[in-house]
Amino acid sequence: MTPAQFPPADLPEAAFAGRSNVGKSSLINALLGRRSVARTSRSPGKTREINFYSLDDRARFVDLPGFGYAKGGAALRGAWQKTIEAYMASRKNLKTMVLLVDGRRGLEDEELQLLEYARHVHVRVDLVLTKADKLNQKERHAATRAMETHGYAAGDYLFVSSLKGSGLRELWQRLDDRLFERAAD
Ligand code: GTP
Ligand code: MG
């Protein structure tokens, strides 16, 4: 999908990015309170296109293709990178990119490169650690410490679980602020 094929940039958008299987489509469904708006799957690479979901014609959620399922360090140079970067660089109505990170893996090369690219094109990023229901207390502490090594304090990101619904209220609050520009920072 090229920028010419995107819907008109007439509504504020929040885009969801992250490695394949991290739970982007599940999170969109959970936030929308619906089971099957965005297609989810056990097999990675389900969402290859960019999918746009309208929120009552007031805003849009954008499901970006997952990255990292291609083997090797060249993953970020795959087709998905072009797609995501073209979207990020061209989308004037993009209010925030929600970057989903697997709590057990933490920030890896692809996420760090995407964060760098977002800074480069002045796109705001909200970090979310997914599948929080799978983390025991020890793993949650480890994830928190790993985020600290990258300079992110506990308040800089949210733990969410689409399965249990935890963190969704806080994320909605943040997205609401971003989409409708009530955020001061
Ligand atoms: P791609 O479209 O391939 O990029 O994947 P995606 O990021 O959209 O992931 P998807 O939402 O399809 O979820 C992948 C798998 O993780 C599915 O089996 C989901 O059921 C599971 N999953 C998603 N969110 C959660 C969660 O909060 N907790 C648990 N335990 N599993 C989850
Ligand atoms: Mg998906």
C-alpha cells in the first residue's frame, strides 16, 4: 500500500507498530471492545498491509504490518520497513505511534531503529509492553529494569494485557489525549 492509497488524512490517527505476533491486532480489538475487527493469528505475519479502522468517524486506529519474522538482521530492511516508514513520514494526521514491545523480549534492534526513525520524522511514540498477563512479578521487574537501561522510567510506558484487559483504560486515556490534542507534553 502506498501513501496514495491511504484514506484521506482528514481524521487524527494512532498507529500500532511492533514485531510480528506482539499483539497489535489483539490490542486494537481489545481497545475497540470487539473481538474481530482486526485479524489476529497465531502464525506471525498475519497483518502485512496497513489496515485503517474508523472510530465513529472521529479518529482512526492504524494496524501496521508486523516486523521481525523474516530471519536475520536484515529484518528491518524488509518490505514492511518501507511500508511503515512511508506511512510515518507522509502522514500529517498521525498523532502517535503506539510501539508494542513484548515484555519478555524488551527493546531489540528493530524497536530501537523504529524509535530512532520516529525521532527523525518527528512522530510521537507511546511505548506499550504487551502480554503483561504472561509476566510473573520477577519477569515484570526484569522488564522494568531492561527498559531503564534504555532510559525509560516506569511512567514512560504502560504494561497492557489484551487478554485480561489490564492497562487498557490508561492507554485509552493517553490515546484520547493524543488524538484530540489535550496532552501538554
Ligand atoms: P502480526 O499481525 O503478525 O504482526 O501480529 P500481531 O502483532 O497483530 O499479533 P496478534 O494480535 O495477531 O496476536 C498474536 C498472538 O498473541 C495471538 O495468538 C494472540 O492471541 C496472542 N496475544 C495477543 N495479545 C495477548 C495478550 O495480551 N496476552 C496473551 N497471553 N496473549 C496475547
Ligand atoms: Mg496483526
